[in-house]
Amino acid sequence: GDQHAALLGHGGLDKGDCKNTFGTGCFMVANTGEEPVPSTSGLLTTISFKLGPEAPTQYGLEGAIACAGRTIQWLRDNMGIIKDAKDTEVLARKVGDGGGLTMVPAFSGLFAPYWEEQAKAIFVGATLYTTKEHFAYAVLESVAMQTCDICEAMEKDLGHPVGNLLVDGGMTASELMMEMQANLLNTPVIRPDMPEATALGGAFAAGLAVGFWEKADECRGLLGTVKTFNPKMDEEDRFQARKRWKGAVALSIAAAPNSEF
């Protein structure tokens, strides 16, 4: 599928390589090598790729987020808070944090690792001092937080931390979003200058099949130069931010009809 192509486009040939595509939704895939890893943490066990009849099958773990860029569209089209997607970062940088506001964008329920289709989108922590800038920040943060949830699930299934996160897709144009992601994950986030890893991976697989490329290793570096965002967040600040997020997720699930919360 397209997400497996994106992993290949990043040159994610090795066990432990992990990519996240930030589009309308988010789709994270980690290469788990030649042995499938059955998930017990709310992820999907999948095939990453098989590059030729004699090549070994590479397996993966996949997690999906329903609303990522779609949340920014909601901020623009439904709420009228921004006129253009790039305005989200401009507003968010004016405040530098959410002012205690947390958003869980469960407009279509929560996907991995929760799988709560009846969860509701909520904002938690608004005050009389909350502004549109705080809403913009909370929207960006919500995407980074959901990615952290999937990474934590992957780490449980794999038994070790996820390494550098390779990223692509339209939302990666936001420098602030990438900084948030690195800080909340506490791991480097690597963004190529050319964000269309999915198309490149598909083209590489086709080219490899017809002999345009001879070896799978030739896909490494095809995306060109990269920018690395390194984590700079204090450990206690990260812990408190994640605690705040998980509390908001619990409220989102509790808002579902017939919830047991």
C-alpha cells in the first residue's frame, strides 16, 4: 500500500526503521524485519515490502491516526480561525504553548492504539484567557501527541525504543510541529527536503522490478538532504504534557455513548 511505499521511499530497509506520514490522517509504519511481530498493543501487523521473488519479506507494525491535517482543515473551514493552513503555525508561535488547553481531535473516533470509534472530539482546559492562538497550538500539539501514543504502543510490542522518526507529508512543512514532535517523543525527527516519500517509494519499487535500479540499497538517500529536529524538552515537562494528554483522551472516550468510564 501507499504507506509501505513511503517507508521504502525513506530508505527504511532495516529492522527498526520507522516513518510517519503526516497527511489528512497520520500513518506510522515500523520495519520489524523478516519475522512478523503480532501486536498486543492496538497496532496492525503488516507486510512492509518484498523487493523481488528471491528477496525476503519484510514485515512491519502500523498505526493510523484519523485526524491530523484534517483537524487544521476543521480549524479553517468550520471554525474560521485561520484562512490558510500555514496560519496555524503563525498563530501558535505567538503564544508558545496551549495555555493549558488540550485538544483530542476524535472527530471520527480514535484509531490506533485505542480503537474507540465512539470517542468524541473535545477541548479541555479552556479559560477566559484562552485565545485563537492557544487553539492553533493545541491543534498542532494534538497531532504530535497522537503520534507519541502510537510510538509507545510500538515500543511495547517491539520491546525496545523506536529510533529516529522519518517523516513526510504536508504537515511536515510546519517547523513548530516538527519541533513539538521531537520534544514529545524525545527522539530525533528527520525530515527530507522532498516530502513525497510515498510516490518515490512506489517509483523505486517499479524501477527495481524493471531493472532501472539493480539493488534495493540504492533507495537510500533518494529523498535528498534532510533536516533533523532534536529534542530539547525537559523530562519533567514532557512527563506532565503526556499526563495532561492522557487525561484528555480518557475524557474523550468517556464522552462516548454507553461509555463504561
